[in-house]
Amino acid sequence: MEITKDTIKHVATLSRLAFNEEELDKFTDQMGSIINMADQLSEVDTEGVEETVQVVDRDTVFREDKPEHWQGQNRETLMANVPEKANGYIKVPVIINKDEDE
Amino acid sequence: MNFKSTIGLEVHFELKTKSKIFSPSPVTYGAEQNTETNVIDWAMPGTLPMVNKNVYRLGIMVAIATHAHILPTTHFDRKNYFYPDNPKAYQITQFFQPLARDGYIEVEVRGKKKRIGIHEMHIEEDAGKNTHGTNGFSYVDLNRQGVPLLEVVSEPDMEDPEEAYAYLEKLRKIVQFTGASDVKMEEGSMRVDTNISIRPAGQKELGTKVEMKNLNSFDHVRRSLAYEEKRQEQVLLAGGHIQLSTRRFDEATGKTVLERVKEGASDYRYFPEPDIAPDHISQEWIDQIAKELPKSPFDRYDDYVNKFGLKPYDANVLLQTKESSDFFDAAVAAGADPTLAANWMNTQVNGYLNDHRVSLNDIKLTPEHLAEMIKLIKDGTISSKIAKKVFAETIANGTDPKKYVEDNGMVQLSDTSVLAPMVKKVVDDNPQSVEDFKNGKDRAIGFLVGQIMKQTRGKANPKMVNKLLNQELQSR
């Protein structure tokens, strides 16, 4: 799989990241080597082998439907790393985009 | 040029659990912002999600009720997206191996029956709630983050807005009567996204679809689809092309407005959730859930009309909610006459609920109370006039009807040996009435009945008094 500058730009947009030209070149190179290394795995013949989605040796781990407040929890602790807050809410730049197209 | 529409619906139901899908955070409606969320919901380092068994159980109920095939092995996947309503930057959902596939429901539109396929249904977590301020900021409340959802994805089997409407009504009713969800669109426990594309009649290949999200009433679904049909037609006729996009319905103008150009599925970079082991759903468990599944609204309707002889209208009023249908069923099981029980439910009980803005769960009247009261009416112990007083007392204070009637001397007086002398006396005392009666004035009887009622403080059995008076007057 070829990693181009456009691939990196696209992934950056999805992740809400902005890179300058220098960074773009660097990440294109780095991501290219990483993906190509991982791509070696596709050389293995996996015909008829069931897909592995988990490697832990257990399955069907359920908990009962019992509500519980996190011990010692308060909103302040949970929101300690929230950059901006207001009245118990997390404050973020406005989200909705009201583009009128007609 | 004629166009054909292709409509598919994605319906999200909030499942009625006490705690979230992957964490023990409580799920309540209307809690103070960011107080019912925890480190697991936020995916803080070192935390692990753990699946709530009840979420599967409720999802399986809906799968059974819609004839879907439940997958023996499922697993969760991550859907990656960056948006402030989800601090994890991914939603845990089921993408590759959903809970169930290939279901269907049957609808009737314009007298024609049609089967609408259900492509798949899966369980997943809800995101937080954004409130948009006018000052350039949005405010995020993560109480809803991690609330369990069941998403039911239809096949693109609907061809016009009416079919979509019928499908939604039927699906809502089915889910409502499993008890898996509150299905209240106004509270967000049922949410509808629609997909619609149009293509020139005769063209096989489907047109580019437009998605509309978070429509908050069935009527908006119908209106927005009708608007989109027209809009897309105009675009195509003008030589334009439809953009793969998400639009929203603007209530004020009745138009749909572009929200964003859609990300393709690959942009979500789905991959199996590494923090949760796969789940095996045994046939034994499915069988057990099937056994516990509440009776469907359609079977109930059949019972009400064909077994109990209720009028279709009354049956439908009872079936507006599962709670009222359950209440009625319990009253009948406790020995109530079905017709009387339905009448009391649909007039007096509903009247009380509306007047006091409460639900059946909030009142003190039990199905057993209602059954007992109806029995007292049927066996002549109380008159229906007295019954209204008993009802008012029981529904307000939970007083046992039988005890209340006995304690307050409300038992109807039907004893001939007591009533006959009273009748004789009242006729003796009112010679004019005897004259009037002989002259064919029916009002005379009414006057005399009134006298007896006055003397007995309304307790005399009116039928009995009428009969005795007639006999007495004719004998004179």
C-alpha cells in the first residue's frame, strides 16, 4: 500500500490535526515505512483461516445491570483535565456548522 | 421524467437499563450535567469497559420480535471519530458481527400489505449531548455518553414517505411492547435517521443517497422525506447531481438544510475493540428470553376483540401503551369483567391520569382494586353512582374498595323486606302521585323513586325500587 502526502493530509483532517509541509513529508515517509512493514504480514497465506479479533483466552464476560456511582467520584475530579468548563458543562468551540446550500 | 424513491431507515432505541452499556454509571433521565458519567465512559487510561448483560437481553428481545437471526458470536468494534460529544474519540459499536441480521416487519399502506426487511441490528453506546450557545461556544454534558442503544437498520425497501411512516409506527409498537425501550421520541429514547435516494424510473442502479439525522417526530420524518424527494428531483432535472451528504430538517421552514458532506465508512477506520472479548450467545439463552417475551400488541389486540368482545376502538386505546395494556390484563386476570374494565380504564382512569398529569406507575389504584370494584358493581353491592365515589377514593389514597364500601355504609340496599314497607309508605303519603300514575304520567314514578333515594341517602337499588313501586301503584 502506497502512503502519499494526500493520505496523510486526509487522515490528519479526520483527526482534526494540522501539519506543515515539513511535517507532512516526515509523516509520509514514516507512515509509509510502518505500513510497509506491517504489510509483510499479507504475504502469509491465510486462506481458510478464521479472522482473529481477540487474543485473550476468555469470552462472553458480562456484568449485571447494577448502577453504581464511581467510588469517591465527584464532577470536579473527573473534569480536572477539562480545559474550559462552565456550570458543570465542558465548554468547547461551537460545533454545529450551519452551511446553507441554497 | 418520473423518479422512484428508495428509502431506508436507521432507528436508535435507548434500551431501558439501570446502568450504562460498558460502565456501572447510573442511567436516569434529567440528572444534573456530568454527574452520571465516570472514568470508564471517558476511557481514562487504565480503565476497561465491561458489557452489561441486560443490554444483550433487551436487544435479543427486539431481535426475536422482529424475526431476526441472532448471531451465535458477536464482537464489538471501534468507530473512530473526533467530536466533542465523545471524549474517547471512538464509539464502541458492533460493525462486523452485529447482534442480529435479516429480520422483517409487515406493514399495511393504502390497504396493501408489505414486508419491510431489517438488514441488521446492533448494540452500541450513545454519545454525550451538546447544547449550542449563541456566543460561539457549545456545552457538553456526558451523562448520555455510554447509555445503551439498539440501532435497527432497515433494508432500503420503502418507496415513499407513507411506507416509511408505517414502518416506524409498527417498529415502535413492537419495541414498546417488548418493554426494551420507552420509545419516546420527545425524550430521545427513540431517534430516527433516514436515507433517501431517487433514480429515474427504469434505472436499475440506485441514486446517491442523502442522510437526515435526528428527526424528532414521525411527522418530521414524513415531511422531510417528501421535501427531499422534490428537492432531489429538481436538482437532477436541472442537470445537477446529488452529493453524498447529511442534511437536517428545519422545522420552521419545512426544508432540509445541508449539514456536512458525509464521511465514507472507511473514514471511520473500524477495527475490533481490543478491550472487550467476543460474546457467544447460546441458543438456551435465546430460548429463555423468547419464553419471557411479553405478548405482542397484535396478539393482545386479537384477544381483546375476539376473546373479550371489546370494540376495536377500545382495544386500541388500551394498547396505546404497554403499561395500560398490562394493567387491563392484570385486572381481567383478577376477575374483572373485560368490557367494564375497558370502560373504566379508558374513561375514568385515563381521565384521572390526564387531569393529574401522572402515569399508571404513579397512582395508588392497582389492577386488583379495579377488579374488586367492578365485581362490587356487577353483583349489585354498589350502584355505579357510588362506584365513582369509591373509585375517586381508591385512586387517590389506595383504599381497598370493599373495605371502603363497608366502612362507609355504601352497600346498595336491595333487600325487599326493607324496601317494600318504605315503598308502601311513600305511596300512602303521596296520593296525588297515585292519581298521576293512573292518568299515565310517568313522571310520577320518578318523583317517588327520588323520595326513596332521599330516605336511603342514595343507597337503595334503583332497579329494585322501580320494580316495587310499579307493583305497588298497579295494585291500588
